Amino acid sequence: MRLVHVNVTQLRVAATCPRLHWFDTRATAERRDGQKVVSRIWRKGGETPGCGALFHTAVERFNAAAAGSDEVLSALEAARDVAGLQQALMRWFNASCLDLDALAARPVPLRLGFIAAVQVYMEELARLAVHARAAGLPAAELRGQLFGDSRKRVDVTFHVGEDVHVHVTGAIDYVYFDPRLGKHRIVDYKLTPATSPNSDLFQVFTYALMHHHQHGTRPDVAVFYLHPTRSVREARWEEVEAKRGKVHELIASMVAWSDHALGAGGLLPPGDRAYCDGCKHERSGACVAELGHKDRGAWDRRWTALEATTGGGAPEERAWVAAGAEVADGPAADEPAADEPMVDEDPELEEALAVVKPAAERPRPAAVPSRGQTAPTEAPRSGGRAKPAEAPPTETPRSGARVKVAEAPPTEAPRSGARAKAAEAPPSRGQKAPPGGARAKPAEAPPAGEASTPTAVDTKATTPAARTANVTGMLLGFDDHGAPVCMDPAVLRTHVSVVGAAGSGKTWMAKVIAEEALRAGVPVLAIDPQGDLVQMMEARPRADMPAELHRAWEELQERMEPRILTPGSSHGLRLCLDPLRLPSASELSHIANPALRAEEEEGLLVAVAANLVSLCACGGEEESQRTFLYQVLRQLPRAAPVRLRDIVAAVTAPEDLGIDEADTLIRKSERERLARRLNTFVQGPSARLFTGGTRLDFTELLRPSKPGRVPLNIVYLNALSNDDEKHFFLAALATELYRWMITTVDASTGGGVNLLFYIDEARDWIPAGGSKPPAKQPLIRLFTQGRKYGVGCLLCTQSPRSVDYNVFGNTSTKLIGRLEAAQDVDRVIDWFTNEGGAPSWVAARKGAPKGSFVARWPDMPAELSGRAFKGRTLFTRHAGAWSPDRVERAVTEAGLRGAGGGG
């Protein structure tokens, strides 16, 4: 096997211009000292000074130092407005990260360009931080989200040919959790004109896909052009994921271009004219002399061709190859580390290093300026000491740019080709919106006790003072008159959906419902694919609770027994899928109708077979593989749990089970491939889902460790390495939950709620249309069958059009938050029309305030019909997504590694 090592900087250079990668490869070979030559080229825009190397070097230093800075922490704690925090960050940056005397020696235009770019960067950072603080995020946690994300390192191996693997390592400069979006973002800052935005955005797509594969994030991406003109290009994760094949082609092409540079065949690289003006190979004439006209050259386009002919290609050849992509904790023994020495051909870099203080130098203390302090805006004079790069005045004249200036990262990514819309931090409670066209006043931090409460329905309304001592049922929130809004826990049995646009507070409301279910004695099983729900293991301080909620908060703490379950890893309580639980005759004997009993048995076996086939992803005739595996499962003895190795043995030698004509069900080559793939989950590196930990057992999961406690089981999927494993595990879990229902719960008793099954953002698992990810059918079956067994389902989505219609058809309780798209309003109207007529309030949900909901559930009191309310204060933590390491630390600190939950 051939293993090629590259780093993310080389990847970026190759995406910028393939010929730069060709020249770097040849220069590296000529050095013979192990150091990689990696060119840096910064496009100059007309007379605009090129200060890209200085800016990136300085900001990298700032981010690294800020992660452990007490001064930055103090500034975040004191943050009340954007301008004040921007000034504080700029002052600390000047004192701690720059050699101002060295900066003064640089040309005045370059200094001005650098200062302007840093001002914009700090302003964007301050906007995000002030919004997060106003939402109640503690300063220390915010500092960690902005500067301390340890998952910047990427270490991924791509399979790009029969025996060629490309190992990509390095670190992404700007990745953070954006509390405004509730998800991760990867941002690339550029100090160049936006002349090739699609190319620039593609580079960030590559980083996002690598970060997702290794760390399980689904980040949105953005390219911010800071100088000479401010603009932004963004893309949602869904658009990034759709470009997988293009990214794979870039990496495969890099191998071919390197081979060509070394005289080993390969492909001639094409050129990118957008960078020619700043390229030394263009100035010297070497580019055309050695490689010909810029338009000559080619990419490795096998994946595009494969997708065009096969609709995506065989699983082992798709753009992101799960079988060939491995995550390593560190570099291989024969490869350089991620910070391997590189030779930069950019003359700006040496000068940048002279201006930016090295990390080893102890920074000078920087005082946090008082609120309202104004920064001078005087330009530095040539030859004098550089004026510190402080915050600009509140209003800055726009340049004559044609691209609309982006004041802050917008909370919603614009559609492709659309202008970037400016986004301000939301106004605080009681603050009036600015007049049309005026710039919004920075948000003030809300008073203690309301730090994390969504915006009120009526911003003039006071905090609810309603007495809750005699309230019965599930307390969802308060209307704008302070009256409590409560729901009967029995409603959970008929399933609940919470719908609202991004940032509407839907996850908040779903967590409120989960907390109230626990208070009502209903166990909760929550599926957490990204790390947003796992925080429910930690209670918010009682002091943050309004007085009328103190008793309810105490009840939850007395009852809730949290358990963090991590399939395939030991970050929490490790779960294992082996042995498999197949339905036995004794388990189904309570079903009196023989025909129905046979149907249930067949349905479960079919589901298990389908799950295993989807996991193996062998390609070929999947229907034949499912049919064959179903027959194998039917013949296997089921008196005891069936282990995966038993299934492998049966697939390898089906005649031992009495399946004498296996070739009539499946081709021998496919059967052998299926056996090999299944065997990798028994004894290969992919075996972690079937080895170690505790077997998935719902009887045990729903059993409290002591009387009076109610289990909160959170299944954290973010430690799994890819989406395929997440989908498979969720499909297996849903199938096992259904088996537990029909073999354990007596459906004839009716009445109570045995379990609340909570899944966030349902469109990822139960998409509308013909798409059929592995978990879709098992989950739909829970919605259609769960209520008669007392298993209620709770789901969230920001796009009701994107979730399978059958799910909502089986959901009797609906909570509708803010809607943004007219099509979403129409879909919600369709739901209610089918239920007897759409209420008049549905249309008013378009553009409703954040945190505002209107609900409908069976037997709802007439006085609550159509009444808007806001969710109550959450009793558990609600902040940014947790990484696997953060989960492990929290589980250890809370003492949740025993058999039960918390004490």
C-alpha cells in the first residue's frame, strides 16, 4: 500500500492553484532534508497592501494566547456591549501579541490595512461574545468555545485508489461553536478582494468535511473578506456535504500532480489565473515554460464520472470512503508531526514574525477599559511608533464596495449567489428596535435569573409572577399575562413535535418537555448526535431560577438520574450491540393471534437484516443480501442471544444451517464479500460497536438505581467516527426498542407512559421523500406503533417540509414556534387541516418572536387554544455542544461511571 502524507496547508495551496503544488513538490524533493516547501501567496487587490501573512500570524497568536488569558476572561465577564468588548480585546491584543515598535517600521498603507482588518475581526468576535453572554453563557465556557476548541487538529486518511491512501494532518485556524446558530462554524478570514469566492469557499468545504469526519461536527462554513472590502460568503453544512466528491477529487489530483512533478507519470496540473499577479513562478516565466499554457492540465475526475453513472458510486468508492478513512490519535511513526517544518516562500512571513510576539514571551498585562471608553482613530505617522489597533468609532464610513458590508456573521446562511445580509446581536428585553435603516444598539446582558430565558412574547411584559404551588401537570411556560401553561403528561403517549426555525428556541422547549416528563415520573431516552442534549446531566444553579420555580427545580434534582451512554467508546457508559437480541418464541407467546405473532417476528428479523446490510455497505444487490440475511437469522437458534460471530459463521457456511441453495438467494461473490465485511465488525478496527461495554438492554436502562429516581438516558453519538455508524446505531437502537416494546409491555393495559423517546432535528434521520437512511423505517415504526405500548416520541425540526409526512401524521401534540418560510407555514396549515381545520393563529407564526410558541394537544383546555406563551426557565444546562473529551470529563467529575446514575 502506498501512503502519501500531506498537511492542510498543502491542501489549501493545491486548491488555490494546482501548479503551486507542483512546484512545491519538486522543490521539496530537491531539498533532500525532509522539510516541505509550501508556498504562500497573497493576492493583492490593485494598490491594496498585502498584509495577509501578518494578519493570520497575529490572529493565530491571539487565539492561542486568549484561551488561557485571565484578562480576556475578565473582559468577557464584563462584556455588556460590542464596542466596549471590542476595545478590551484590541487593547489586550496590542499589549500581548504585537511588537508595536516593529509594526511602526512597516509601511503606513500596510499598517492601516492590518489595523483595519484586525478591527473588523475583533468586532465580529465581540458581537458573537456579547450575544452569547446575553443568552446566559458563562464567560469561562464562552472563552473555551471561542479559543479553546481542542478539535482544531485534523488527522484523516483518504483512500484515493486501489493501493493509494492520503493521510492529511494539520490544524484548522478558525473553528468555534456559534451559540447564535447552535452549531459549529469554520471560518476563513481573507485580506484579499473577493475575486474568486467559489474557490475560496471550496477550501473551507474541505476543512469542514475533514472536521466532520474526525470529530462528528456538521459545521456551517464562511469566508470573511476583511480588507479592502468587507463581505462574506457562507454555506450550510448540507451544501458542504454535497461537495464531498469534489474534495475527494482534489486530494486524488494532488497525488497525480505530485507524481508528474517527480517524473512518475501522473497528471499535468492546470493553472489558476486569479493568483498569477503575485506568483514568483509567473514572474520568472517558469510556469508557462515548464508546464505550458495555464489552460493545459487536468484533474482526477473519476468520482464525478462514477457518480454520474452509478448515482453516487459503490459504497467503497464514494467521495468519503468510510472503509479507508481512519482517525489516528497522533501521526504515524514514519510521518512528520502536524507542525512539521515547512519552508515558506512568502517574504511577508518573515516580516510578520518580526512584528508578532513569540508565544514564549510573557505578555504584558492589559487593563480592561471601562465601559464607554472611546478609542482614538488617528492614523500612525510614517516612522513613528505604531498606534495601537483600537476599536473604530461606532459608525464607520462604508467604502465604495459593490458587495454589501457584513456587520456580523448572519444567523442564517444566504442562498447561493445572494448578498450577505448584515446581522446584529438581538436587542435585550425591553429594548426597542432601531428605526428603519439604523444600526441596532448592542444588547445588554439580562438580569440574573433570566440569563438563559428566551425572549418574551411581549417585550413589555414583566417576568411571570404567577404562583405555581398548585399547578398540576407539565409546566411548559407562561403566557404574556403571567399565567402558567400546563399539559397533562398522558399527552406524551400520543407523541409530540416541536417545530420552529433556527434560533426560535425549539430545542429549549423540547428540553423543557423532557424535564417535565422526568418530574412526572416518565423515563427519558434522548438521542444526542452532536452534544447539545448531554448537558442535561448538569443542573443550573438554584439561584438562577425565578422564585416561583424553586420547588419545581428541586423536584427535578430529587428525581432525575442521568446516565450518559456512549456507543463504541468509553467517554461515558459504553454500550455494545453484541449479542443481538432476536425475538424468541417465548417472548412473543403473549400475542394470541398466530398470524400477528408471525408478522411481528418477521418484521423484527427483516429490520435486523436490513440494519446489518446497511452497515456493511457492500454495494451490489442489497435486496438479495437482505433476503439472504433474513433467512440466516430465521434459521439461527434463538434460545440464547445471538452473537455477531455466529452470524458471520452462518453467512460463510449457510449449508450448516440447512440453507442448501444459498446461491439462489445471493451470488456467491456477494455472500463472501458480505461475510468479510461482517467479520470486520467482529475482529477488525470497526468492531467497537460490537465489543466492550454493556449490552443494549432497555429493561436495565429504564430501571432506577433506587426507588423514587427516574432515569434520564442520553445516548451520545458524537464519539462515533462517521455518519454511517451513527445511522446504523440509531437504527439498531430503534429496532431493539421496538422488540422490547412488543415482548415486554402489555399493550392491553393502556393508560400510562412508559418512556419518552426524544430525538433532536428529525430531518437528519427521518427525511421526507424517497431518501431512506437506515434509521428511517425503524423510527417511523416507533411513531406508528409506540403509543399503544406507552412509548411516546418527542422530536424537533426547523424544517417541517424536510421530515417524512407520516411522522407528523402520527403526532397528536404540536408546538409551533417561529416560522420563517412561507412553505413551512403552508405545511403546518396542512397538518391542522387534516385534523379538522387550520386555526387562525398559524399564519401569525411567520416571524413570531424567539421563544414564542402556540400549542395544540388532545383535550386541550379551551382557554389555552391559540394562546402564545414562552418557555419556562430551563432547570438544566443549555449551552454549546460538548465534545467527547468534555463529556468524559463531566461524566468522571459527576461520578456517573457506575451501574446507575447520579446519587
